[in-house]
Amino acid sequence: MSQLDSVSDNANGSPVSATTEDPNDLKNKLREIEAAMLGPDLDTIGNSDNSYLDVLSVEPQRWRGVMETPRGDLKQFLKACAIAVAENDLIAVEWLISELKQMVSVSGEPIQRLGAYLLEGLIARLASSGSSIYKASKCKEPASSDLLSYMHILYEVCPYFKFGYLSANGAIVEAVKGENMIHIIDFQITQGSQWVTLIQALATMPGGPPRIRITGIDDNVSAYARGGGLHIVGQRLSRLAESCNVPFEFHSAAMSSCDVELEHLDIQPGEALAINFNLHLHHMPDESVSTRNHRDRLLRMIKSISPKVVTLVEHEANTNTAPFFPRFLETLDYYAAIFESIDVRLPRENKERISVEQHCLARDIVNIIACEGAERVERYELFGKWNSRFTMAGFRPYHLSPLVNATIKTLLQNYSEHYRLEERDGVLYLGWKNRPLVVSCAWR
């Protein structure tokens, strides 16, 4: 049984009410922890009604915090457990984990579902097994057709991906207006779905469509979800372009973005270049991970080829260089909004929803919480940091137009009223209630 299986056994559970807590039960739990953690030597004091006080007297501040955590307040229990893990307080961790396992549920309320995956991450971090669990979760992925289906469900029930596609495509169409040859370089092209609407839009350009070349960069992770190599994307887009009478060529670069050099991009004279980073650049290790700093290296390399536009869509969160506990709080806050937004569209008992969250979100959450160094690949940064990186690489902002803003507003009419769209200096933010979640911007 995996850590997740053990955490998620409470599939139909609900938070325990604070009104039913028996103070003696808490003392008994503390005695059990004493026996488990301190061993047989505890027998000499184990029969005393006040034995738990002996443990409390060793580190009273930590234990007081544990005892004062409201029973049934799942967020506070998660935070307390994260603090205990950060401080390697094994006694507190043991008790909190046992409590949390009874409170989380993959079919419960949004915070219960998120709690199941956060708890898995905490357990993995404590055991220093974050990397192995992250890799094992890849091995346990469902069949590629099922994974593709789960990704499509997430694409449909939440507007985050469509927001990124529409805003980036709008910036590209405006930037290449009047050009005869367009070359789009897409870092992590995945299924290539973003370019369907772009090809259709360019097919109706006054004076006829331009010649389009797309270079798709991707590694073998996306190949599994596709059920094959990048040629599948090329064939699909080529058929679409032919049906729209758009001159089209597809160039594949099957490699990690960390390995990309200029010679892999097949740039030809006279092309108007558009570069696309859609929820991908945060995977690139920066100066805090590697002296090569691929995150900034890629930006400098792209700037050297003078693109017409560079589009960036990213998570609006800070999980890159933040220390563990602030990173845990950020992950809790960020994904709580994501899980709430899913909750309004998919029933809690829906097996597909459970699979969507487990296979499309949980692995990222565990990676953020449990892993460090090069093994931690989910390294989100706030727009302010991206702004600094692009500026240092020599780029200038390319403000998204009011037309793009209006297009996104029309899209959001099909979703919950709790989604919020905000524009600040030509940069678009999509959020849930008062929490910004995804940011879209462009550069030149």
C-alpha cells in the first residue's frame, strides 16, 4: 500500500467535530506516543496519570501548540504538522499524522481532498522519500488514453488552460500581423491543442493566411500522455492546417528544454518568430539549483534571436526559493483555491474527479512539499520575479490588448462567477475569489 493509499483510506470521512473531543482522549493519545517514541524505559512512569506532563516539560512550547490546535480545524492541523516536520519534532509529527489521517478524504470537501495530498507530501518529506514517491507516481500513471482523458476533463471544467491559450494566441496574432512567414517555437507543446484556434484565426487573415511553421519542444513525459512522439502532434496540426488552406510545416525537437540550443530551433531567414512558454518555464532550474541557471539562460538565448513576441503563462505563486514552511503555506493557499474551483463543477463522489486530482494535481503538490534541490521541479514564481528575469534578459513588456481582455471575459461567462479577471499594466491575472492563480503576459 502506498503512502497515498494509507492516507486516503478515509474516503468517506469528515472532520471530527470539536464539540465531541474528550480531554482524556487527548491525554491517552499522548501516553501512546510516549510509549511508541520513548520505548520500554517509559514503563517506570507509564502508569502515572500525569506521565504526559513529563514529556510536556521537556519542550513545553511545542507541545502546547499541538494541544491547543482546534480539533476539526484541518488547515490548522496541517500547518501544525508542517511546523513539526520542519523542526523534526517526531513526537508531535506522529500524533498529528494519526489525527490527520482521520480527517482527510479524497472524496470529501475541497480542503479534505487537498489535505490528503499535502499529508502525503509531509510524510514523504519526513521519510526523505519525496523523490522516490514522485518518481514512483510517474510509474503508476494510468494508461495514456486515461491520462489524456483526465487532462481533458481538467481542461474543460476549469478555465485556467483556456485562459492561457487564448491570451497567448491573442498576443501572437497581434504581434505577427502583416507577416508572410511565421515561426512559432513552443516549449513543452504537449498535445498541441493551443495552436488549433490560432491556425483557424490566421486562416481568415485579410490577404490570405501566412505560412506557419511550428517547432514543438517536449520530453518523454508528455509523450506518454500523447501515446507517442511529437509526430502525432505534427500530423494532427498538419491535417487541420490543410483543411483551413494554411501553408504549414511542423518541426519536432524531442528533448528537455534544459538541453535546447539555437541549432535545435531550425530558424530560417525572413521568419517572424513567436516564442511560447505556457506553464513551463517554472520547471527550468534557476540559480538557486544549478550554476547553469537554465531559466535565465533560455531567456537570454531567446532574446538573441529577436522574436516578435514571447508569451508567458505561469502560476501566480511563490514556491521556488521560499523556505519549507512558507512554501507549505503558499501551496496550501494556492491549491485550496484550485480544489474549490473544481468542486463547483464536479460532484465530490465523482470517480473521474478523484482521478483528475490524483493524476493531474497531486504529484505536483507532493513534489513541492517533499522534494528539495534538483528533485524539486515545481518551482513557481510570482509575476514580479518573472518581470525582473525578462527585464534583465533585455526584453520589454508587450501589453496585451483590450481585445484579448474582452475575449477572456466572454470565456469566463461559461464558468462560475467566483472567477476573477484583472488587468494590470497590460498583464492579465485569472483568479478564484480573491486569490490570483494564473498570470499571462507578453514580451518583445
